[in-house]
Amino acid sequence: MAILRRAQDRPEPGRGTITRRAVLQAFAATAASAVTGFGAYGYLYERHQLSVTRADVPVTGLPPALAGLRIGFLTDVHRSLWVSHDDVSLAAARLMGEHPDMIVLGGDYVTWGDREYVQRSADGLAGLAAPHGVYGVLGNHDDDHDMPAALAAHGVQMLKDARTRLTIRGEAIDLVGIRFWTKRASDIAAIARGATGFVILLAHDPRRLTEAAALKIPLVLSGHTHGGQVVLPIAGAVAAQKFPVVAGIGRRNQTAMFVSRGLGTVYVPVRINCPPEVAVLTLQPAAS
């Protein structure tokens, strides 16, 4: 009888005990709720929380007259079903409110080359103007004809594997703009050939930092990464780890780079710990 009582005293699984299966089920449910919550936040809220990033960029060999030059930078618009005309026009208005000396557009104006949004993207950016001009390059989502033509109609000087020179405060600046698929240092060098002023490389892909450093180009402006778009605690920007700079200021040897988080989204219309931005970059001489 004593043995029978001891058996009867043992609690049955699920009645007063926590089983391993129950713990795993609870953890899975909590994780799913957290992911759903983060996703909803990123979709409903954060992807619309446009910020203005103001950054001093230290540049080696910057001519003294160009210290304090302010460049407005807007990239990765991705005009689409998920990125509205209001989103784009607000970004343009916020950038104009900063009164930059010149403006650069970094590519990916639509997603997957969607012709339906080519003109709409250009129209959203139509209000952009600056004392020393508005310049643009193409990204991997842009076609080679319709998108640049639509932007050019609004006064944007598109640089498709091309160089242009402007003079600011008596100093020559050579803007070198490359297509996404232009990658070899020799090809970039050929486009920059003849540049005698201060050179700025406009390259959608920040991986061109390697080639720019090899060519001793002092400054590169890029986008493409979206800052990772989804930046997780501890893990960080998992989707953008292959890039030398994911967001903000980076450097290799004597070459400085700024990578913008951009405006739009791709794959999923969500941003987490990575709000959209327009940037205003103030050039400053690098410390010797």
C-alpha cells in the first residue's frame, strides 16, 4: 500500500509541472508575437519616420575654400505601392528646407525597374533645386533610359559613367558618377581621367570604396544598403554585412565615404531600428 501511495502522490505531467514541450511552445509563441509586433511597428510606424541626418564628413586633401560645403543627399527612393508620392515629396521638401549648396541623388528611384512608377518618382523629386545644381546616378533597380530621362526633364544632371566639373568658391570640383554595374578600378579611372579638381565619386554601391581608395579618390557618396533596413539587437544589420560601410561615415586609407540609409524599402515594406533619412553632409578637412 505504501508503494501505491507514493505512485499516487506523483503529480501527472501537465498538472502542476512545467514540461519541456510547454516551455518550448511558450517560447515559440512569445518569439512569434515579438516578430509580429516588430514587423507591425516597422510597417506602420518606423518606415514613415523620416529623419534629417546632419553629418560633418572629414575629407583628406579638401581645399580650404570648400570647407563647410553642404551637400544634400537623397537615395533609394524606391517609389512603389509602398512608397507614396507624399513620402517622396516630403523627403524632397525636408532636404530643400536645409538649403544645401548642391544636391546628389544616389539611385534606385523605383523598384525592379517598374515603369509604372518611373514618372511618379521623378515628379516627387521635381521640387529639388540648389545653387550649384542637382546631380544623380543610377542604381541597380533603374533602367538606363526612361528613369534618367524623367529626372533630366526636372533639371537633374544624370551622370551615367560620366564626369562633370563645377566651380564652387573658386575651386574646381569633378563629380564622377558611375552606373551600378561599373565596378573595375580601370573603368572608373577612365571615367575620371582628366579630372584636375577635387574629386567626388557618386557610386550607388558602397563596395566601390575599394576601387576609390585604390584610385585615391578623396570622397565617395553611396546608398544601396538601406542601412540594413532591419537592424536587430546584437545581430545588427544582418542583410548588409557584406558591405564595407552599412550606414554613415566610413574610411579606407585616404578615402572617406558616406552611406545613406535612404528613403524607401525593398523586399518587405518594413524598417526596424533603421528609419529613412535624407542627409546633409558638411565637408571638413580631415585631421592630419
